[in-house]
Amino acid sequence: MVLYLLARSLHDNDVLEGLDKVFSIIGGMSGLLGLALTVRAVRSVGSPADAHDGQADSSGLDGLATAVEQVWRPELRRRRLANPHPLPIAWTTIGPPIADHWSNIRSDGHPMPLNLDDCLDLRRPDALHQVLTDERLRGRVILLGEPGAGKTTLLLREALRLLRARTSGDRVPVLLRLPTWNPDEQTLEQWITTQLATEYGHRSLITTSHLLPLLDGLDEMPAPRRARAVQAINNTFDPDQPLVLTSRTTEYLDTLAGLPGTTMAAAAVLELTTIAADVACAYLQRTTNRPGDWEAAFDRDTDGRLADALNAPLWIDLARITHTPHQPDRLLDLPDTGAIRNHLLDRLIPAAYPDPPEPGPTGHTWHRADAERYLRNIAHHMHRRNTHDLAWWELVHTLPRPIRLLFGGAFGLTLGVAIGLAFGFAIGLAFGLQVGLVLGLTFGLTCVIAFVAEGGLTFGLAFGHMTPSRRQITWRWSSRSFLRRNGSGLVGIPVVGLVGWLAVGLSRALVATLALALIVLLVEEVSTSLNGGDAEVTASDPLTLLRNDRRRALANGLAYGLASGLTIGLAFGIAVGLTVGLTLGLTVGLMLGLTVGLTIGLGVGLVTTAWGPFQYARLWWCIRKDLPWPLMAFLADAHRRGVLRQAGGVFQFRHSLLRDRLS
């Protein structure tokens, strides 16, 4: 209406008549496009392309087993968990009342206790596997231990050991991280289904009876959730279904204390023991190039401070990494066990980032002071959010709300100015510079106001809720029939054609409707091929997730940019062509459609994926010099150096104690 009144104020009837045609045809075609895309969106939500129905079969179970192995086997190598041999970790058996009655734990129902004490060492590398597969037990084990005792390490190694021993059709051992579950929002079955999709890219229907859940990190859940988690596990899984649960000892006992008379049904309880001084010394002598220095250090340890500090795998491994090039007996100058352990944590980053710096595989060089500052900022962010997972798509939560609103406004301003300039230039070519300038400024101002408001709300309120897809985006021609592929887009064409006939006349409505029908078919074919082309390949690491999401942003932007650009360009070209000539009209329309389409495509690509908000988050961190611009390269390099570890699609610090120490 504003544009119409401005044109009338110019007192040019020819211009007014031309603009009448332009806006009438653009309005009709835009309505059809909106209807088609709306129906398309509703259909996509109702039946997602990557969902599968049907019961789990052996091929589905085998596919899940392959996905689990693809996720965790590379991480086993990167963590150097057998460097060159695993530490001899031992455990003892805990009976009732912490454990269930032996008649419930045993498969034969006999009340006689069993001694499951054992040790994982060079002679018994599969000792834990033998406990889990002991025919006298029902296959349920609780693994307890102090921080750094090696619970997660054992669970990861056992997951791969179970996968090697598995045959087609057997239960699939699946490593699941309990801190990602909120029992107040999801049932256990819903959470497991979600984790299978997000962590392993597996969306086929698999019931929990087909799984061997390896549940890691009960202690990392908030205290109120632990009790509900234990109750849900007891109520969901049949007592004869094998499972493994890990937790720190104190947190597990506190959880049971809050549930009087409750324990994990039919589960044997094992507690990891501390490592003796002679075992630790022998391991350090065998894995470093200073065996005599370590022997001398332990000989001088008359009060046992060093032995107490190095009584768990975490501390022994940190000692191996940080003090191989130094005199180990310097640890004896520290006053107590806590000081020794804090010193080992503090020495990890200097040991990982030598001075002068060494360039990484990607060519980036990270100075020690910069790396330590970046890691401290990351640790502070994770500690403030009370999370152990560093997910790149959640970094947008670090932006203050005013900054998000500011970024959103700037984003909307850019889009509005670009569209306004393009529209004014196109109108100017067709109807003269004066008309183009007036209408371009007015239309641009309208777009700026609309996009700034929309961008601010989107960035300020909605951003941070998108998660990347775990599947690689590919182009795959759909095998469905033509009508099934395009029926939803074509259904509205007769209706809008009739409306256009009544509004602008039969001939104009027919031309516009046929032109837009071709565009809708193109959009339908592009979106169907993209949505149906998500490959059954899991993106199991953060870098692959980021690359896939970036490709998805580009694909979405090109698809919707092409649709909107052709729609606007063709509609504008035909409308202007009926007034000033078809050649000039189509030329101007093509220029306008290309500019506006690219602008809209950029916006769609940024706001429909997790990759877009991540760009703004790392821009904010880079402006403050809190993180480097090549953030993912830095995180991958820290992972390579052993400061970070990888858990599926997220990074974590080598241990939560390191996160707490840095923060």
C-alpha cells in the first residue's frame, strides 16, 4: 500500500499502471510459492525422510554395531589406552546391601556369594570381559571407582571387546553417556532412541531388548537426577538383560542412601582398587626412557606421598607424559599428595605445547600462553554451564543476550539493505531513476525494519537450539513416482490460478501460474533429492559434523535462494515485460531475482542450521581474543596433543579434574 501511494504521488499514470501489474502478478506468484512450500514443510514434518518403520532385524543390529565401532575405535587409538600395554587395573567384589542379594545376582538363584576379584594385566587382558560373560551371573555389573581410576577407559575397551566377540543377530553393546539424559524430560527408552540417532546416526527401530547398554558417568548427572535414573533403569530393563553402569563410589552410595531399600536389581558390584607403588613404578620404568630415575624416586618416597599420588591410571599417565623429560624426583619436593596431583595437572599443557612451538598437521602454530588462555576460557565456559561436553553448536550460548540481539539486527540490516537496493535498481531500469530511487528507498526501509526485527528475535531467542545432523548430505534421485514427489507442491496451483484470474485477468494469470508451476516443480525435485539423499553414514566426530552442517547450510541456501530468486525474478520480469517490453523486463527480473535470491538463500542457510550461529559465536570469541578464529583446528590439535578427548561428536577435557583445575 505504501508503494502504491508513492507511485500515485508521482502523478504518472503509465508508471502506476505498470506497478499495478507488477505487484498483482508478484503477489499471486508469491502466494502460490508460499502455499507450496508450506504444504511441503508440513509433509516433511509429518514423515521425515530419515525415519524408518519396521522391527529391528539382524541387518539393522549389524549396522548399529558397525556404527558404534566406527565412533569409538579411532578414539581408542588416540587416547593411547594401551601404550604400550594397559595398566594392571584390579577390582574387588562388593556384596549386599550395596549390591543385590546373591540369589538375584546369580543366574542359578543360589545364595552363595561369588568372588569376582580380578586384575586386568598382561596375563589377563580380558579379565573384565570374562566377568561380564560369566555364565554364573545374569550379566549386570556396576563398576565403581574414585576419580581417575579408569572406569571410562575400561568401559570403552570392553565395548570394543564385546563388539569383536559379537555375532550377527546378537545384542549390540552401545556406549551411552548418562550426563546427556534428563529423566524429567525423556523416558529411558526415548533417551536411548535419541542417542542412537544423534551419537551413531542410527534411526531404525531397535528396542532396548536388542541392546547391551554400557551406561557411563552416573556421577556426572546432577544429584536429583541420579536417583530417578537408577529407578528408571531398574524399571525399564528386565533383570536378565545385561548392562554395565559406571559411577564414582561416593556418588553411587549417596544415590542409594536417598533410595532406602533400593539397589540395582540383579547387578554385581565391582570397585576398582588403587594401584600399588611397585606396579606404578614398574609401569613408568617400562614406558619411559628414564627407568632409573623413576626407580630412584620411588626409593626416596619414604613417607608414601608419591605412591599415594600415583595410585590411579590418570595420575600415572600424567606422570609419564609430564615428567619423562624431567627429573621425576622433583615431585618429592611438593608437600603432599594433593600438591603433586595439582602439579601434574598444571604441567600437562606445558608438556603438550613445547616452547618454541611446533606447527600442527594443519600448519597452525599455537603458542603455549595462547593455548593455555584458550583452554582456560573453554573450561570456564563448561564449568559455568555445568557440562563436561564441548559441543561447537552450543557455543552460541556463550553470547550475552544483548550481543545476540545486536548480531541479529546487523544480520537483518544487511539483508534489508541488499534487497532494497536491488529492488530500487530494478525499478529504476524499468521506470526511471526517480521512481526507482523513491520506491527502492521506501521498500528497502520496510525490509530493513522487518528483517532487523525478525533477525533480532531469531538470533536473540531461537539461536542455539539447532543441532547438526549426524548424516552426510548427498544428492540422491528419489525412486518415488512423479505425483508422490511433487503432489504437495502442485495441489495449490489451480486454486491460486483461479485467484490470479479474478485479480489480474486470464492471460496474465495463466502465464504467471504456468511459470511458477515450473519453479515449484524445480524446488520440489531439489528438496526431495536432498532430503531423501541423507546417506546412511554417521558423522562420528566434531569436524565431520561441522563440515556436513556447512554443506547442509549451502544446500539449503542454494535451494531456497534458487526458488525465491526465480519466483521474484520471473514474476517481476513478466510483469515489467507486459509494460516496457519482454526483453527488458526479463533482464531486469533476472538481475533482481539473482540478487534477492542469493540474499534470501544466505539467510536461510544461516538460520536453518547449527553452522550459522556457530559463525557468530566464534566471531564474538575472536573479537574478545578469548578463542582463535580457526577454533575447530585448535580443538582438533588439542585433541591430538592429549589435552582433550573426543566422545562421539563432542570434545571433552582429558578428565573432569583437568576442566575444574583450569576453570
